[in-house]
Amino acid sequence: MKKFMYLTILAAGLMAGAAGSYWYLQHAEPVSAGANGAQTAAEDGRKILYYRNPMGLPDTSPVPKKDSMGMDYIPVYADEVDDNDTVKVSLDKIQRSGVKTEMVRSQALSRTIRGVGVVEYDESLLTIVSARSDGYVEKLFVEKTGQHVKVGEPLFRFYSPQIQLAQVDLLVSMRAQGRSGATRDLEGAKQKLRNLDVPEARIEEVQKTKTNPRTLDWLSPATGDVIAKNVIEGQRVMAGDELFRIADRSRVWVIAEVAESDIADVKVGTSATVTLRAFPNAPREGEVTFIYPEMMKPATRTISLRIELPNPDGDLRPGMYADVVFQTSTEEPPVIVVPASAIMDNGTGEVVLVARGEGRFEPRDVTLGRRDNRHVEILKGVEEGEEVVTSATFLIDAESNLKAALTGFDQQEPKS
């Protein structure tokens, strides 16, 4: 009895410091068990060892008291103390505290990764219109940026002295038919026009009419929207100048940004759900088709991914923002996992509380592995089939810390 009363008095003076604790060891007298003291019997006959702080602080009292907020200290009963490896909590306290447990099991980890993205043009569907010879734009048929054009539709009327000379060579080669080598000269004249990007229809027209048309209506090589127009009517252009840029929006890209810490779980082929903020009720399904090799935005520590989406109606416009959800999965074998809520950080490592039955709980150090949205892989510390506490862990952890503190004082108690 004397030994235990030393412990309770020491626990009550825990915050007083080393000097105060030493004074208790030298001067404290045994306290007789009474109606207001520790080791008294409760109304139900259970023995009260001490009273602990209701907020889980490392503070105990041998007698009932209140904390600074007016809350009553909680009695700790003798039947709640177990061996050095476990903490025992009464069943009624477990029910009142809402303590819940879950079985440790083996399963494959999968997680949901979220990112944000922007709709961009599919670069493979962009077309640049340029001339392969110097010349003049005599008339524009497409005068505005953003105008929709179809393949084969005239864009501008072009006069080029080089094309004129090539057409003359074709006419001369035609007149020379029947002479030695004339066939080869004719094919060479046709190829020269093709090299200048003159369409086959114009070459056939020259052969059929035996004329040399002065201008050529330049036709659109693709269907799409004119996103760049760099020419005006009457302008002189040089070979290779970009005159128009046409974008086919039947398919678009969504460039999504994913956190650096998540990129290991995303692969080419990972399915993705893209929700445009302009159309929140119409999510679209796609998959990752490319992961950019460099970190595009070092300031935000994100890596860019590409998702291709069909856009037959043209609703998706470049510049639109999108929310992207990646559904990751793994082909690796199942691993031992526990709910993320079961993990506690004690300052030096991670701990779980293993339920041993009959209100007994064992704090156990664990080594963590990978995570998903709800579970954490356990590399070492628990086995499949054991139960771990998933809610109200701080209450049991407070009991465990208090027991460890009292054990430490017990080991330092001076001999009487």
C-alpha cells in the first residue's frame, strides 16, 4: 500500500519538476484509504487507483478534482490495469468512448489521384498552310481568324512567277512528244509542279487546256478552325512563310498536372475521368497516353500528363479547365494493410493499438509502406487476422502513456 501511494503522489506532482518529485520521495507519508483518497472503493465495489486528466494530459490525482476548465478527473480502476505490454480498459468505457476496431487483412492497394488540367489542341491535328514559292496574295477567301474551313475549300488566290515558269515547261514538254526523251521531260515537268505544291487538278487542267493560267486558288489541306491568319490581301509572301494555321478539334488533349508524390502510381494507360468545369454534369472517360519526361512546373512540384479525348461536337475548347481523377491499380500481389485511421505518430515512429480481447489493448510499433486513399501497407509489426483500433485511439493512447509514466516512477522509487 505504501509503495502504491508513493506512485500516486508522484503522478500528482508530475508537472512540479524534478525538485518537487524528490521532495515527495523524502517527505510524503502513506495516505490512508478513505472516501476521498486513491485506492478507495467505488459504489459498484470496484477499487479506484487514481484519477486522470480528462483531456489525456500526463497529470493524475489521488483524490477527485477538476481541471482548469472545470471538467472532473476520470477515475482509473484496478481492473483496468494489466501487464506491462497491454492496457486494459473497462468494457463500458469502451462503449462510451466509441472505440472501434477493424481486422488486419491482405489486399492489393489502389488509390484515387486527383489533378487539374487544361484543354489544348491535339498537336497531331494542326496544319500549317504555306507556299513553296515566292508570290503575291491577290485575293483572300478566308479573311477572319476563327473561321471554320473544310478540306478543298479555297483559302486565297495566289500569283507566283515560279509556278508560271513550271507550267510553261510542262507545255513545252507536251509539244515535244514523240521525240527521244520527251516522255522523261514531261514527267520531270510534272514533278517540278508537284514540288511547288501545285495540286494534281491544276496539272491536269494545264495538260487538257494547253494553257498557262496566271493565278492559282490555294485550297485548304484540312478541315478545322483557322487559329492563326498571317496574311492580308495584296501581300507579297516568301517561300516557307506561315500563312494560315488550321486546327482540327475533332480530338483534343487534356494536359493534367499531378503532384510529384503521386506520379509513381500513374502509368501510360491509367484510366482517367475528366470533368470539364463548363460541363460539370458530363464527365468524360479517357486514359493517360503520355507522361512528359521533365517537370513542367518546378514551382508547384507537378508533372504533366496527356489525356486524349474525342470531341466530335466541338464542345471542348482549348483553355477550358478540367478536374481529373485517376483510378490507379496495381498488379502486385496483395499486402498486409490497416486503415489509415489506425496509425498514430508518437514522435519517434508509428504505432497501432492491437485489440487483445476483454478490453486489453497492446501498443505496437509498425513499419509503414505504400498508401492508398483509406489503407496503409504494414511492412512489419502486425499480422493478418489481428484487430487494430480505428477510432478513439487517443483515449487508449493516453492510458498507455500514463501507465508508462507511472512504471518509470515505480522503477525510481527509493527503498524504505
